[in-house]
Amino acid sequence: MNALKSGKIAVNLRAFFILFQMKILRLSLLSFVLVLFQKESVFAQTKIKKTLFVIVDGISSDSKEKIPTPYLDAIAKVGGYTRAHVGGDKGTYSETPTISAVGYNSLLTGTWVNKHNVFDNDIKDPNYHYWTLFRFLESQYPHKKSAVFSTWLDNRTKLVGEGLEQTNKLQLDYSFDGLEVDTIHFPHDKQAEYIHKIDEKVVDEAAMYIHDNAPDMSWVYLEFTDDMGHRFGDSEQFHKAIQTMDDQMGRLWKSVQYREKTFNEDWLVVVTTDHGRDSKTGKGHGGQSDRERGTWIVTNAKDLNANFKANPGIVDIMPTVARHMDIHIPKDQAFEVDGIALTGKISMNNPTIKKEQGKIALTWKSINKEGNVKVWITTTNNFAKGTRDIYHLAAEVPVTNEKAEIDISKYPSGFFKVVLEAKYNSVNRWIVEK
């Protein structure tokens, strides 16, 4: 009898352990499925980052604001609109001509003319040691796709420097440009109607290609507005060209919206202009008047920072795009960038520099209050020749100080490059004595 009971107990225990093991297995399978689902959800939430930046030529900020631009307004409603500037720091070493190609290269490199060395539309001798956005992208992410859609061939062949030894034979993935040299299909006329037709072709191609292929970084350049400005100044023709440009932006914006809605993509769109117009007639540009320097930026970026509303420069677009695209700018190159990102966290902006009585006085506007500012100084400009500058740490102060002073009595006089390096960004200023 005891043996029989012992046998039943043993059977019941085995059954209990079998049931227990089955429950454990079911729980393990359920946990595995839940973990897998969570990983898939996280993956689904990781959006692919894309950028489209557009330069529409020669529209001063006051001209832009006089004319209804519903499509630009729609982009700005998502992100923002601000007045901006070109021309560098007026009356200083970085003063930059308010000329088209000069402005394009300031956007591409994030530097003013004293560095990128494009002083006019002849583009005789660009300094390719100051890398463009496309070179950074292709260098760090060779699998990502780049594209240029342009009414001026030199943008790709000279400014971006595709295929040149100086850019390590940089190759873009797609280009649509050069139609201005096709005088058979686009015969040149005195009213520049052929440029309008080319702009239309460029926009159609860009809108279609973005819709279907979505390059990771695209540059669109349109010329017609500047041509109307040169020919007619502040006129009905110029204003109508601005309205036409806005319609073109609507077509590009529609393609971006399609990509964001249909695919897992996070698009940064930036639309700007390269210079303003002269105050007298609106026909010219190139000088340093407020109207020639006065430009604007429209973007769909949602995390705009204090720098966006502080009259930013065209050079600020480059680090903004780099930040969105997760492009890492090495310290030697970052120390040369004149722009400050318009999105995300920044430590400071609005730096000033002044030399007097053997000292350099520095000031800045503190934006984020975290950490210190390291003040670096060098008396060489080897970077411009392709080699390194040796910087010396001259001071370190809390970013909230908003000022620092450096004793330079021990340094040779004449030339100083000073970099303020903080937690979220760096800024630089030069002393150039005549």
C-alpha cells in the first residue's frame, strides 16, 4: 500500500514538473516575441535622414516679404522663417562680396571668402582645403547618395569640384545641370526667358527624382529671379519671378511631403538666397549695403535654436545640415567653420574680438549654460595650405562669463587665429593687422 502511494506521488510530481516546464517554455517564447516586437518597433521609429537645400538667386529679404509666397510659408509653418545675412563681418578681414558664387560657396563650406577664396563668379582659385558638405558626406558615408540640380554648371564642376584632384576626385551620384550651354534647345534671348525655361526643367527633374529616388543630400539652384532683378530692378517682372519661384518650391515641397508620408524618412529642407539687391534701383549687388547683405532663410526644421532668430549668416546652414545628417567635422576643420548650427543645442554665438595694448579681449553670448569655454590661439594659417596649425590653450573660463582676456605680449604681432571651444559648438575670430 505504501509502495502504491509512493508510486502515485512520483507520477504526480513528474506531471507537475512537466506542466511547470511547459509554462516556463510558453513564458520564454512570449518574452522572446515581446522583445522582438520591441526591437522592430525601435527600428521602425529610426527615420532615415535626408536633406534638400535650395538657393534661389538674388532676392533681398524686403523683396521676399512684399510678395505672397504661400508655399514658402507652408514650409516655414512647419519650421520657421528668419531674416539672415551674407557678406561676412562688414569692415573686417571676413568681409565678403555679395556676389552669387561667393554666397554659394559660403553655404557649401560654412566659411567666408577669406577662407574659401571665391571672390567672384569667375571662380578662379577656390581653396578646396575648406571642404564642402558634399565632400564630408561622400567621405564619411560613401553609401549615401548625393545630387545637384542646377541652372549653372559651375556649381558642380568648380565649387563642389567634382572629379578634381584637389577634392580627391569627388563624385556625386546624380547631377542635372549644364542646360545653359545648350543653345540649340535653349536659345539665349535678351529677356532671359531661356533661364526661366531651364529653371523649370531643373525643378521638374529635382521634384521627380526626389519623389522617386530620394537622394540623401540634394542641392537645387535656380537663377531666374536674379536675372529679372538685373534687367528690371524692383519691378513687376522681378516680383512675378518671385511668385514663380514660390510655385517651384511648392513642387519640391510636395515631393518631400510624399517621401515623409510614404517612407520612413526625416527631411531637412532649407531654402535661402545668395545676396540681396542695391537700394537705389534693385538692379545691382556686390556691395555692403544693408539691402545687399540682407537675405532670409526658410526651413521645416522643428528644433530651431536661439541662433536662428539672431540674424544668422548663410555660413550657418552648413553646420545645420551637418548636424542633421550626423556628419562629424574633425576638430581641425571644425575650428575653421565660421557658421553655427541653427538647430539643437549650442553653447554660444555672437563672438567679438578686439586687440589693444598687448591683449585680446573676447566676448560672446552664452546660450546654453553648461561647461567651460576653452580659448585656443595660433599665429599661423597653415590650414589654408593643407597642413596643421598648432593651437595653444590660452585660457579656460565658464561659458557664462561671456568674456575672456588673453595676454599676447609674448606672441609676434600681426596675425592671430582665436577659437572659442565650448560643449556644444565652437566659434572663431581672427586678428589681421595691416
